[in-house]
Amino acid sequence: MVKNLFMVKSLNSKIKSIKAREILNSRGEPTVEVELKTDDGIFVASVPSGASIGENEAKELRDGGKKYFGKGVLKAVGNINKIIGPRIKGKNPAKQKEIDELMIKLDGTKDKSKLGANAILPVSMAVCRAGAASKDLSLYKYISQIYRGSPPVNLTLMVPTPCFNIINGGTHAGNKLDIQEFMIVPQKKLFSENLRAASEIYQGLKKILKNNFGEQAINVGDEGGFAPPISHASEALNLISQALKNYPDTKIGLDCAASQYWKDKKYQLEGAVFTKEGLLIFYEDLIKKYPIIFLEDPFSENDWQGFQEITKKLSNKIIIVGDDLLCTNPRRIKEAEKKNACRGAIIKPNQIGTITETIEAVKLAKSFNWKIIISHRSGDTCDDFISDLAVGVGADFIKSGAPARGERLAKYNRLLKIEEEIKS
Ligand code: PEP
Ligand code: MG
């Protein structure tokens, strides 16, 4: 009886209305939130924003002018309320691909610059949530169904390994560290155990920093990791190594975000100028000394040769991951595979702009046997969509910053709930 009711609900669910508004993200800058109403309820989604943005990312639409120093998003909000909304009203939210393709067509540009990726993505996310509800499925199960193209019968879903960014540098912090993210990657079996280990390590590091540098060292950067007054990667890694004393199996991941230190056609970091070969030796030295398992964006986004060299030399030891290199873009992912430029992909929905294309990017990267890291952005909201996405597509890792600050914990706490549900 109940099942029949759900079936009727699923067949008849329709988008009744859609309303967008300007809200603020974790950096205190404007972003877009959407409320989408269907027969099954109201579904809310909001989008994040990066600081180290890849050249090939889908474009956010910003208003310009004086308000919010040009960063307002009322044009994107208007595009949802006046252009996208009327066109998707009445549609079945379970038709994710059809709705995403309609928005791509309405935009008509290669990089979503007309309507704005920040207009298209929150609608796509809200539609996905509504689609899941129309099928009476948890979001991660519904995404898994879309990903596999089949109903979720006897699924063995896994919660990915979390990567916690506990020391912030680069464009995310007001210190002199050039490498952007120093992540710890605990190796316990359960997500809940990894979260606990990360929290303990984070609190331990806080004490170490305070003892070494005083109170100012425990201020945090954009992703909730500490931003101590240090300037060398080896200093950060030595401090982290001290914090890992009682957690010997914990690994380390680095997001170099090297496009940020590619200046005047040279790699400039830690007060020195590096050639490509010199930078490769610098990384080799770090991976010899510390338990590093992946390097994200070790070279600048258009330095294919640098990526090729490091993949050739080090990918038997660590995973070379592309973020700015790939921008969750199938064209770039294919090119990177052809050039053997990396073995892992950062996946950020707002780099490409729809959920359908995000899932396609994961499929493509996985078809090359690459590792998948689903990622937040440095300016984020408390939306926890990426947690369900990571489980639904069977990602290997997820990164959502430190085990601190609300917008970061929203994702980790959602994964705790998903793990509980999967276990039971
Ligand atoms: C990243 O570079 O992986 C990242 C999360 O930072 P941002 O959002 O600033 O691009
Ligand atoms: Mg990155």
C-alpha cells in the first residue's frame, strides 16, 4: 500500500516554483541560494566559491559596481527567477539530465558565463534533492542510481576517506606559506574513526602551535586550518609530524595550488626561484621525508610538461592529482589522460556547473583508473550536497577543510549520518 503511494508520488512529482536569493558564504561574500518547491516539499541548495580559481572553470556571474565590491550575485539570482525558473516549472525533478541539458542550452556558452554557473548549479542541486525525494531515496542513494544508471539494489556503498586541511597557506591564509593546503588523511576503517582521529590531531596541533609561537599561531585560514607565522613547507610538515606522534598510520596530502606561485613565468616560492626540475626535486625531497600520499596541482595549470614529468617520476609512490589542471572538465580530463599528466582528479561541481556533468566527469576519470577526490571550495556554505555526491559516485576521498568551522563540519557531520545509515 505504502509502496503504491510512493509510486504515484514519483510519477506525479512536478516542480511548482523556484525562488533564488543572495546569501553570504563563509568568506562573507555573496553567493546564491535556491528554494525549489515540488509536490514533495521544498528543496534548498546553495553554491560555494573558490579563491584559487582555475582558468578553465565555469564562470560565476558577479554584478560588478560598488555593492559588495562588485561581488554581488543579483544578476545570477535574476537569471534563476526570471529565465530558468519559468522554463523548468512543471517538469518532473527526477529528469535530472533533461533539466541540466535545458539549462546548458538556455545559457548557450561553453563556460556558462551568460546565466552564470552560480545560477545553474544551485538549481541543478535542488532538482537533484527533489528528484531523490520523488523516489523516496536518500540523496546519496539517488545519486548512486544516476551514476550507475540502475536502481540501488544491494548496493555496497562506502564513505570515502576524508582529507582534513589542518594548516592553511597560499591564497587561503594571511601567512607566508606558499603551499595552500596541508591535509591529514587518517587511515582507519570507519569514517567516524577518521573524524575522531582528525579532531584529536587538530586539537593536538593547536597546543603545539601555541607552545611554539604563542596565541597568534592558532588563528585559522579560510578552510579552518591553522595559519601559523611560518614560511616553509618543511616547517608545517614538521609541526604536523609532531601532532601525528600518537597517530602513526596517518598520511599527508598536499594541495600545492602551484598556479599561485607561478609568477613572471617562474616558480617562486619560499623566497627562491625554482626551475621545473628544481621544483620536482623539492617535491621528491618532501615525499622522502614525510608520509605524503598525494600531491594536488604540483605544477601550474598549463604546465603540462611539469605534470607529465612528475607523474612519470613519482606516480609509483604517490598520487598526482589535478585540480586547476582539470577543472572537472571532460575535455581537460581527456587531455590529461592522453598526456599522462596525472592519476587523480579533484571534482568540484561548481567548476563545471551541473550535477549531470559532474557525474560524467567522475565516470570519465574513473574509466582511466584515476582516484577521485570530491572537494568543497574555500568560500563555502553549510550546504552538504558534496557528502552525498562523494558516497553516491563511490569517490576514494573527500576534502572539506579542517575538522572545525560550521561550513566544513556540515559535510563531515552529514557523512557521519550516511555511515550510520549504511552500517545499519
Ligand atoms: C582547492 O584549490 O582545492 C580549493 C578547495 O581551494 P579554492 O576553493 O580556493 O579553489
Ligand atoms: Mg586545489
